[in-house]
Amino acid sequence: MPIRLLLTLPILIPLATAAAMLMAWRVRRLQRAINVAGSTGLLAAAVALFLRVHSDGILAVQMGDWPAPFGITFVADLFSAVMVVLTGLMGLAVSVYSTGSIDVRREAFGYYPLLHILLMGVCGAFLTGDVFNLFVWFEAMLIASFVLMTLGGERAQLEGAVKYVTMNLFSSAIFLAATGLLYGIVGTLNMADAAQQLDAADNPGLITTIALLFLVSFGIKAAVFPLFFWLPASYHTPPVAVTALFSGLLTKVGVYAGVRFLTLIFVQESEFTLKLTLVVAGFTMVTGVLGAAVQTEFRRLLSFHIVSQIGYALMGLGLFTPLALAGSVYFLFHVSVAKSALFLVSGVVYKLRGTYDLKKLGGLMQPAPGLSALFLISAFSLAGIPPLAGFWAKFALVRAGLESAQYGIVAAALGVSILTLFSMTKIWAEVFWKPGDESAQEDVSSFAVPGVEARPHSIRRRMLAPIVLLTAITIILGVAADPFFAIAQRAADQLLDRGQYIRAVLGGGM
Amino acid sequence: MLTAVVSGFVLALLAPWLYRIARGAAGWLLSLLPAALFVYFAAFIPQIASGRTAAASLPWVPALGVNLSFYLDGLSLAFALLITGIGALIIIYAGGYLAGDAHLGRLYAFLLMFMASMLGLVLADNLITLFIFWELTGVSSYLLIGFDHQRDEARAAALQALLVTGLGGLAMLAGFVMLGIAGGSLDLTTLLGRGDAVKSHTLYPAILVLVLLGAFTKSAQFPFHFWLPGAMEAPAPVSAYLHSATMVKAGIYLLARLAPIMGGAELWQYSVTVAGAVTMLVGAAIALAQTDLKRILAFSTVSALGTLTMLIGIGTTPAIIAAMTLLLAHSFYKGALFLASGSLDHETGTREVNELGGLLRAMPVTGAATIAAALSMAGIPPLLGFISKELLYESLLHAPIIEEVLTVAGVLAGVAMAALAGVVAIKPFFGEKTETPKSAHEAPASMLLGPALLATLGLAAGLLPNALGASLVAAAAGAALGAPIEVKLSLWHGFNFVLLLSAATLAAGSAAYLMRRKIYRLGESMQRVSQWGPSRWYRSTLDGVLSIADMQTRVLQSGYMRFYLLIVIAATLGPAGYIFWSRVRPAMPQAPMDLRFYEWLVAAVILGAAIATVKSTSRLTAVATLGVVGFGIALIYILYGAPDLAKTQFAIETLTVVLFVLVLYRLPRFTKYSEKPARMRDLAVALGVGGMMTTLVLAVTAIPRESRLAGYFAEHSVATAKGRNIVNVILVDFRGLDTLGEITVLSVAAIGVFALLRLRSSQQKSDPPGDAQ
């Protein structure tokens, strides 16, 4: 397949899917079919892209054939390709789950098209090599996620969405301002070109200031300390499929952008920014997990954990060694998969018992042993129990931290692990182990959706299949970690050798 | 060896299914695997005893330096035999103990998973592989303690064990990685030759503390011992297997394994010996005050674990030989006692020693096994326990440090063991027969095999000590010492001081047994003191963390958006402003601005609308005036020759205003206006942001730099892109992808407006909105 197509399909497929569904606005059954076909196609395209990058190295395409840095460049290195595969995976899991769990009213008001626009924005953000174009994809993601969050118009949804959108608009404003300032210094928007221009620039203080503005903007998107408030305020309000998708992708885009900018563009005099990143990573881990420890609502507890886990991803960036960055890449992938699986489990629990309140839940171990096992695997992986995926990511980070003699962040990482284990076992004990309403056996009829013609059995399958898929990935990334970790290591090596990226975009330097 | 480890995991997966088919016979069937593994490992005895070792390795995650490399020497062989041998007996026993339980299949699965993990732990050559299996034993222990998960106590005990050993395990992981850094390898076989490099490394004290934390939590050393009695919530076979015979000895294994690498230094010697001695005494003292059979055994296990730790800390050749002998003796007698007490509980319905008596006639086999095991525990010849006690006293008397203190402590613990042996063996089976909740009769065969076999082993090993001593103990002790040794065990060492000590111990022990009622009373009065013990620390640490968590979450996640925004803005201003002011000297504008009057007018409109937005008391007005700001900016675009940009701006502004009106419409009206100080604070923040942005822009524009893109665009606009309006060409061609993105944003916004207008929530949720709960 031509490279041009490989790099653009991850945007074109979701866009075409969304457009097709908009044309089938009133035919919900058709929308559901297009939805699954589109996300399957996206995953296939993502895998194809990944395989090509894996064998051929960094790929770049100049949009409209305008040579860099004048047009917009799309670039895929291993890190972005891995993230695009993750997007395809999350997209597929959530779109299948949605066909079993989203109510008719949301379906009728463009739920599926919005889902795919969101995927398009995320893929665009991972693939673009242009600072302003990244902003555009951020906006696409933001508006799609905002509408998804408000869709349904429940009071709590709107309140959460207002906090969400306000914080994220502030992030956009800072991003835009920083982009303008950067353009003022380097006179270009192309990331690779900007990186090269900055090598020659002699205003380190000013450049670091601009770097910090970018990092604040990405930090808000990534929900780091002390910029994370919007996340626990809003993530528990939309339907669980939406939360699972957000949790798997949105914050990760923020981390991705931070990694990209600090490894490619702002590499001069980065001691202060990296040290700051490490401090922020530590506080993010700790405040997030402490927030989670006191929650008694399934989804809110998981939401606080998203924040905490972002700290680990940042830890690798702050340490800035090959092993640490590889750990971060592995961690990002693992945490998206595991956390989304947990959110999806919470949705099934809600179907069975009609509540997310841990105090009211209980006794699901006997009637739903399979679901219990699925929960426990992802939960243990999140807590870093070996030999699941999360262990390897944390081990790489801890080892990298000790090798760099950064004992503070290692202590935080390990301490937070035990608190993560605490809150995961809390859900386990409250939802599955604790005696509950035993009379309420797992009844397929609880899966019936009013107004949806599909039979409860088929709905149950559609909700469980994505969880099984994600859990299987957690196990494979754990038990057979080697080839995957080697990919993460190669991705990290590419990130640290920015010459490769610049050459791929600008072709030998200008 | 790989197959030996993996087969357990595979069978664990199949166990529930097998149970569904084979029902009552499943236990006997499943025990075939551990039994076969026992035979497999036993076949290694001659090879290992002759000083050779066996190894097997499979690459696993070479990218991270972690491989499935296994290594069999005397130490791992001794443990492997205990794990598989006792494992087989336990699985058979469990089949009788929980006969008919719907979840017995699950129990088998967890037991087999534990067995495989424990085997992996003692066979691992790589420190990280060892850690992985270490954690897996912790997870299986969590699931097994919580097996009876309907009960609150079982869940709490499972969590306590998981957290305490988990925390120690993570500390140990950090210690392992640092050990790898200090010794240059994560492989134990390589590290064995680099002990001096490790001990002289600056990281050594930190490594020691971290690794000891792992070993001490796992092996229930004071002050982490409290989780072990709690773990007795598990069914009897689990307690016997994990919490007496094998898992709790993982810490002991680790200490013995690392002794040749890290041992010998004063820091090691003192910390390990003293921790062990204190644990030995504390465990023994608390055990004496217990009347629940299982708790007696649990605390006496704590005491025995302390003894083992102490011996490894002493580290002399006699001490290590004593440790390895005690390891075997204890596994035999304590395993038998735990299983027998489980049978008592199972057949009589109580574990309270004061409610048990005269049961020998009703339960002869269980009784005989208990008595034989108790004799070994008390250290009476000709049982293995006697030999191990002789060796213990001998090595304490010649300990290189604080030998007097250690000897006294050892004898005191020995006295307690003798008394406790009386409590568990004499009280339930002799004397007057008491009424028990269930009418007692002998347990089924599956539940007799384990206790009987283990008790017999203790006797046989005592009578024929060199069948064991020549091979296993020597090989294990040699591995822990780092050099091969000769061992000759014998029942009779002649009339010497040690024998005198043994006799005195027995005499004092009998006296203590007879005075046990007084001890119980003393124990009750001590209860108030023990309330302040380590289990209380656990509780209050946990509560403390939770209340800190609660407080910080209330403060941070307050639910007030203005507070959120304030922090976010402060976080933006802080670091960026710090760098900016400390590193950049902002240039002030030099030339006076020459603006035309209508430009002033637009600026004034924007400023005026901005002030009106801030001043307005109604959300609606604020949204409208904010729209004016946007339109004003669009006017600037028009003035500076960018009509396309202006058009987009107009469209976006209009949509945003509509969307905002709809969202704000749902919110409650302004009810409370901010106080003056708050407004002043907000003003300062706003001015701060504005000031920084302005100076930043001025600083950047002060750098003489032309856009590197403009020239290209001007040149190619007509020639290549065939368009005369450069802005147009940029929007639809040079940067057409941006426009595609923005069009998408617009259409999504349109869907959003449509949905908000049409899709009203039919069922308004009654739960409180907002984000703080």
C-alpha cells in the first residue's frame, strides 16, 4: 500500500464512517453496522501502518505535495504508530460495546458519528507533524468529546461537561498562544523544521518559557497535578462506553504531545522542564491514588486512577533514559487497555445491579464468575501484579529510576502501587466478594435495552466480547511481553534520536 | 524443571473443570501431579548430594533481562520436596475437609496455582523471576484467605495479608534492582561470586533494608507478624500449607539464599539475628495465652519462623545446619498439627482447647498423629524435633554475637514450645471426655493420610537421622553457606550442657503446661497492652492514609470551578513566569503605536465588551458581550485583510454563543456574588496572565525574524496553486487539512446544538449534581 494512503487512512476511515452514518441518520440499524465496520477498518489500517513503520522506519507524507515545511506533514514513527493501533483497538472495543449498551435516544442523535469523529481527531493528533495542525485535531477531539459528554442532556452530564470544556478551552488558549510565540521565534509550524530552527536559536530562557506553556496546555489535556480537576468532575457522568473511550485515549493524547515536544522540539537546556516533569509525575501519582482511595462510586474511583496512572507515564518522560521512555510507551498502552476494560466491566455491573455505588453492590462472584475473573485480571494488571502487562511497564520505570538514582520518584511509584492494589481490591471485595443480594442471579434479561430489538443474549455478548478482547491483550502483553517490549524500546530509541525524525520529514536537512 | 513449574499453572486452570467431572475423586486425582513432582525432585537427591547442581533456562523477556532461568541446588531441592510432598497431602486433605463445597474446584485451582508459584520462587535463578513468583504466592494467598469471602473477617484478613506482604514485596523489588546494580547482574548464580563487591557497595545498607523488609513481611517477623494469625481465616488445609509449611518460609528461603551474597556483614548479622530472636519470643509468649487451637499453632509458627531467621542471622555452620534441620522438623510437625486441628474442628465443631478433651478413643488416628507431632514440637527424643533443638542450643551457645542473650531466649522459646505441645496434644485427647458441638468420630481417610504421614516422617527422621542428614540437610546448608559441608546428625550427643538445657526445657515446659490457667489469666490482663501492638499500627496507618486522602481530595477536588481555574492559572503563571522573569529581560515597546482611529474604535469596543462581560450580573448578558469580543476580533481580521478568517470567526462565535446559552440555561441562576476580596484576587490573576502574555509577545516580536513561509506562499500561490487570494490558497490548499479539521469541528458543533435542543432528558436523575460528593 502506498505510504500516502497508509498515513492518511487512520483519518479518512473514521471521517468516511462518520459521513456515511450521518447520511443514514434515521436508520439506526445501518448506523450500528457501519460503526462496527468502520472501527474494524480503522484497526486494520492502524496495524498495516504499524507493520510498515516497524519494517521501514519513520514514514512521512507531505499533504497536497507541498514540500515541508510549507504544507502540512504527516509523520509516523513507532511511537505514533503504536498509539494509532491503540486508538483502533479502543475504537473497536468501544464501538462494539456501544451497540449493546447505548440507548436509542443517544443513537438517534448522532452518537456513532461523534464516536468516529473523536477517533479521527485522536489519530490526527498522533500522526501530524505540524504544530498548528495538532491544535486543529485537539479541537476536533474536544468538540466531539464535549458533545458526546453532553449527549443525553442529563443535569449531571451538563455540569460535568461545563467543567470539562472550560478547562480544556483554557488549555486550547494556552496552546494557541504558545504556538503563536513559537512561530514568532522559528517562523515555521512544522515540528521537525521548528526543532532544527531552535538548534540555532539563542534565546534559551524564552524558549523554555514557551516550552512550559505548551506543557501546561498538554498537562491539562493529560490531567496531571495540579491541572486534573476536570477529569474526576466529568468522567463519571456520560454513559460508560463514552467514559471507557475517553479514559483510553484523551489523556493519552496529552501525554503523547508532551513526549513528542520534549523529545523533538524542546531539547535544549531541558533540565528544568524534565525535573519539573518528574515532580509533577510524583504528585500526579500520589494525589490521584489518594483521591481514588476514598471513592465509593465505581466510575469515580476509576476516574481518579486515570489521573494517578498518568503520573507513571510522565515518570518515564521525566527520567528521559531509553529504558524509562520505553517504560512510558509500554505503560501508556497497558493502562489504556486495562482501564478501559475496567470501565466496561463497571457498565456490565450496572446492567446487572442498576447501581455504581460500591456500598450497595455485592455478591457478584457467585452469579458472574467469568465477569469477576475479567475484572480481577485488569485490576491486578493496573496494580502492577506480575506477570501481567502493568508489571513490566512499572518494572521498567522503577529500574530506570533506580539506575538514574531518582529514589524519590521510585518510592512514590512503589507506594502508589500498593495504594492502587488497595483500591482495586476494594472494588473487588465490595462488588464481587461481599455478600449481596444473592437472589438477583445473573439474569440475561437484565441486558435487555428498552426499545432495542436485539435479544438480551446478543447484547450480553456484545458487551462482554470487548472486555474479553482487552483482557486477553493485558494477559498477552504480560506473559509474552518480550516482542512487545522490544517494540517499546525501539520506539524509545527513535524518540531519543530525533535526527531520524527530522530527516524523514525534511529529507536530509535544509 | 520448566515443565515442573508450568504444569502446576496449567492444572490450576483445569482444576475447576476436573472437579465438575470427578467430584469426590478429584482431590486424589489432582494430587497425582504434586506427587509426581515430588518423585521427580526426589530423583535429584543423589546428584545434588554429590555437590552438583541442575539448571534450565528459557528466554522470557530478555529485553528487560528477565528470563525463566531455574537452578536446583540443595536449598531449592529441600524446599521443592516440601512444597510438592506436602502439597500432595494437602490437596487430598482438602477434598475431605471441604467435601461437597460448591467452590472446592476453585480452591484446588488456587492451591495448585500457589504450589506452582512457590516452586518457581525457590527454583528461580533470576531475582526478578523470583520476585514475580513471590508476588504470585501473595496473590494466591489473598484468594485463599478470602476463600470464604462471604465473611467480613475473611475479606479483611485477606486484604491485610496482601497489603503487608505486598508492601514488603515492592520494597524487596527495589532492593533487588539495586542489588542488580551493585552486583552487576540479576542472576543469583552470578551474584554468588560477587558477595564482596555487593557488601562494599555504597548501596549495600539500602539494599539490605529493602530486601529484609520483603523477607520479614513474608515470613511474619516482628513487627509484621500480625497478618499471619489473621490469615487463619483460611480453611485448615490452606493454613497448613501456605501459612505454616511453605509460603511463610519464603522469607527464610530468601535469607538463606542471599546469605552467601549479603551475609556476614555486621549490619546483616545484628538486624537478622535480633529480629529473629524478638519474633521467636513474641510469638511464643502470645501463643501461650491463646486457647483457640489454630491461633496457638499460628503464633507458635511465628515463633518458629523467628528461630529460623535468628539462626540464619547467626550464620555459623552449626547455626545453618540447625536452621535446615528445624526447617524440615517444623514443616513435618506443624503441618501435621494444623491438619489434625482442622480435623478436630471438622469433626467436633470447635477449636477451643477448653471445650475439647478425651477424644483419643473417638479419633485414634488423628490423636496418634497429633501426639507424635507434638512430641517433635516439644523436642523429645527420638523425634526429629529433638535433634533440631539440640542443634539449636548448640549453635546459640557458640553464636559469634550476644550468645548469652540468644541462649536464654532460645531456651525460653523452647519452654513455651514444650508447654504448647502439651496444650495441643494432651488437652484435647486425654482426660475427661467433653461435650462438643458435633458428636466426634474419626475423620475420613483423605483427612488422616496427611497428619499421619507427616507425623511418621518426624519420627522416622529422628530414628534414622542420617538418612536425612547425609543428603538433604547437608546439601541445603551447604548452599546457604556457599560452600559444601559434611553433616552427621545423631540423637545422642553424650552427656553435655546442651542435654542439660534440653532436660531443663522439658521440665519447665511441663510446669508451664500445668499452670496454663494462670497463664491464660495473665494473657487476658495483657490483652490491653497488646491492643497497642502492631496490628493496631496497621489499622491506624491505613486509617491515617485514608483520612489524609479524604482531606486532600476534599481540598483539591472541591467541586468549585472558580477554584479549579484559579489553580490551573496559577500553575500556568508559576513555572513559566519564573523562567521568563529570571532568564529573559523583557524588552519594552520602543516606537509609539500609530493606529488609525477606527482601529482604536475596534480596540475600544473589544475592551469595553470584555469589561462588560466581567461586570455583568447575568449569565446571558455575559455570553452576549463575550460574543461582541469575538466579533470585534473578527473585525480586526477584516481590517488586516483576512476576510476568510473573519467569516470563520463569525460563524464560530455565533455557534459558541448558541451552545453556551443552551448549557447555561440549564444551570441555576447566579445566586451569590463573589466578595470584594475574591474579585480583587481574580483581578490580580487576570492582570498577571494578561501581563505575562503581553510581555511574552513583545519579547518574541523583538527578535528580528521574518516568516520563512510567506515568501514561498507568495511565490507558489498563483504559479502552482492557481489562486490569487493567498489566504484562500493557504486555507484550502497549502494547509487544506486544517480546514478539513475545522469543518469537522463546525459540523460536530452543529450536531451538538441540535441534540441539546431536541434531546431533552426524560428522566432527570435525582442524584446531586456537581462533582464533590
